Amino acid sequence: MKYYIIAGEASGDLHGSNLMKALLQKDPQANIRFWGGDLMKAQGGTLVKHYRDLAFMGFLEVAMNLRTILNNIKFCKEDIKNNKPDVLILIDYPGFNLRIARFAKEMGIKVVYYISPQLWAWKEGRVEIIKKYVDEMMVILPFEEDFYKKHGVHSHFVGHPLLDAISSLQNINIEDFKKENTLNEKEIIALLPGSRKQEVEKMLEIMLSVRPHFKDYQFVIAGAPSLPKEFYQKYVDDNVHFVSNRTYDLLRCSKAALVTSGTATLETALLDVPEVVCYRGSKISYAIAKRLVKNIKYISLVNLIMDREVVKELIQTELNTKNLIGELTKMIEGEQRNRVLADYSLLREKLGGKGASEKAAEVILSV
């Protein structure tokens, strides 16, 4: 079969790579063409566009890059038309993917959505687009199945693909990791500032402001694969280090972490690292988001899945040095740290076992 996959962000690249692996196991002659990143590229197939050319953050940035976005949509439609895939597989990234879903469906191509857009948070009306143009919807969060059922859309809960990615990790030796990355003997506090330049610059400044209060620890920045190593050099010194493409290894060797809101908050939890969730957008983007997002109490996937506060979220003005120091201290030692680790076990139970990628591949082949 000919598969066409579209992932527009780093997390989509991860999940897309595991899905490609499962598809190739079930269909070894698969012809896969995709929009994604280096992880998907490592599985084979043909990379059409890298997600680093697609990811725009916030309302203002999207508006400023509208011409580029529209050109990408036009290019994608032409590419699909020229290659005539048997099935189009969309991974999250709704602003782009829902436009492509309509185009593909009108061409008679089967459309499968893997990893639902967060319609339960905002733009709920897009459910009607999915009902009309998507043949199969696969969801990875337990409450999403009920959400779609409420709207008359059948969906498959396949489990969360992060469990696949994490279960396949080899054991790691902390001392070896420190030597390999020229780190000192101090315990590590991991910094996950995001994957986009604008976001990283904003988040690292506030994250690193806590350094004078944690002199017994070293801070290690998890580099985004979409950004060059040179970009991070201005933040590095004797006690602030940088590792690239080894975020999971870094987390497994860390005492605690400061994490920008996104998929990384769930990855950090599933790797059993106590964390403080951080988010700060532009005033305009945040004001617009507050008006659009409905009935959502939390921004981190950990808290959303558990439907209560498991990890502390510091948002906008609450994200300041004083609050960061207080919350990070709780994650390093004491009762709150132990409570968070206990809640992580319950979180894994809620998400079910591994095998999401394989289940998703089976649904796609059945289509």
C-alpha cells in the first residue's frame, strides 16, 4: 500500500516514527511518503518536508507566517494529487491537517486521523469536519473516546504511544551518561524549554534564573533537534550544560525537571521525574487563548488525564523566579515529591499498556 503521513511537530515525529515501524512490520512492502522529522526519516520512506519548516507558535506568529502556511498547504495538495496514496494518515496538527483531510476525501482517498486534535479544549466545532472527512479516528487519551461519542463520532482508543517509546528504552548508567556528556558529579536538574526558537529563548531565561538557589545541582538543557547546537551556546557555562537528541536519557538521569507545557510534561511523568510545568506566551496570544479555550482547568497532559493537580503549573505572571524556586524545591525532596511519584503510577494505569502504535497500524490496514 501507499501511505502518506503528515506530522507537523516534534511530538508528531516521535509518534509517526513508531507508527511507521509498526506499519512496516505488518506491510513490509509499504511505500511511505511523509511530512515529519529525523525520527520518521530513520524508519525509511520519503521525507517531503521537515516539521521545522512548519511549526509556528501562537496567534501572532501564525498571522505573520500566513503566506508560508498557505503555500505549504498548496504544495501538500499537489504532492498528494501527484502521488495518489491509498491512505492519508494525519497526526494531530489540526490547522493544517483538517484542510488536507477535506482535499484527500474529495479525491477519494481514505483518511485516518491518529492522535486527535484537542477539540475538547477549543474549536469544538471542528468535530463536524472530522465527522464529514475522516474515515477513522484514533485517540490516545482515555477521555477522548467519550468526547467523540457525545458528538456521534466513532473512535478507537488505542492507548498512548509514549508508552511504546518509553518501554523500548535500554537501561542507562547515570555516571556513564555524565562522562559521555562532560557533566560534573552534581545531581542534575533537567531543563526542557520547548522546541521552537522563540519559545526556548523566553523559557530558558526564566528557568535559569533559579540557579543561585540550587548551587548543589547542575542544570542541563535538553536541546531540540530542530535547533542547531550553536543556538544554545550563549546559555552554557561551568554549571549549565547542554545535550542534544538525548532528552529521555537526560530525564532518566535527573533529580527533577522544569518543563515547558506540551507533550514533554507527559514524557517527564512517564519517566518518573518530578517536574514543574512552565508556560508563558505573549500577552496577546494568551488573552486570545483564554477566550477560546473552554472548560479546561489545566494545561499539562498529566493533570488533564488525572483530572486533578498532580504537577504544579506556573502560567504567565505566576511563572516567576520566586515561585519556581519554591516549587522546584518541593520536587527535589520531601512529601510533595513522594506524592507526585505515587500519582505517576496511577497515571500509567489510566493510559493502559503499551502497544498503541501496533493497534493504530491494525486500524489503518483494516481501512
